[in-house]
Amino acid sequence: MDTLAAAIKSAVREVIEEQRDVLARGALPRLISFNQAAEYLGISDRYLRALVSEGVFCVVRHKQDGNKYLDRYDLDAYINQKKQGAAA
């Protein structure tokens, strides 16, 4: 049983070290501001706000400062959807 526990502990340490390396390389944050999201999509802030009001994107509001953020994964899904629509 000690051998199994040691193997699990070693595997967990390896995963933790890999994640530290990813973070050290400057992984992109998942939540980004409106301005960053508009720049990421290559659209204006105004058009992005229209997309949010139409329900295309969900907004996360920070509890303390009240700023609004968008999820980068939602933006990536939107980009992929637009690419597939353009390819058809």
C-alpha cells in the first residue's frame, strides 16, 4: 500500500509542477474586462455591449468593485461558431 501511496503522491506532485510551469509562462486569465474582450474579438465596445444585451454572452460582475467581466471560453466558442458559419 505504501508503494501505491508513493506513486500517487509522485503523480500529484508532477501535475502540480506542470501547472506551476503553465502559470509561470503567463497563462491567459479566464475572465477579461469588456475592453479586453472587445479587443480579443476585434469589435467595438459598443457592438460587444449589444451582443451582451442580446444574450450572446453572459457577464460576470465582480462583487466588490462592480466591474463586469466576460469568460474567455465563451469568446472562443463564439469565434469558432463564426468560423464554422463562414466556412459553410
